[in-house]
Amino acid sequence: MVNRINLLRAAVEKRRKHLIQLLEENQVIKDTSKLRQWTLSELEHEWKCYRECKEKNIG
């Protein structure tokens, strides 16, 4: 059971780091130091909003 928790925790942290990197690379927000304080859900929401906005501007 503990091993599953560690795997889940590692997967969440890996996803968080990936989203932080994407948000930083695309300069989605000005103060990127705040990104490390956000939850995975907050990061995913911000990335989703950015992508939707970007798609609207393209089409």
C-alpha cells in the first residue's frame, strides 16, 4: 500500500513540474515563482485556460 502511495505522489509531482515548465515557457503568468505554490488542480486549470484562449486567437 505504501508503495502505491509513493507512486501516486511521484506521478502528481512529475505532472506538477511538467505543467510549471509549460506555463513558464509560455509566459502564462508574470510571477512564475508563485507557480510552485499552486496545487496540481490549479496548474491544470491555468494551462487549460491558456490553451483555450490560444485556440480562440488562432481561429
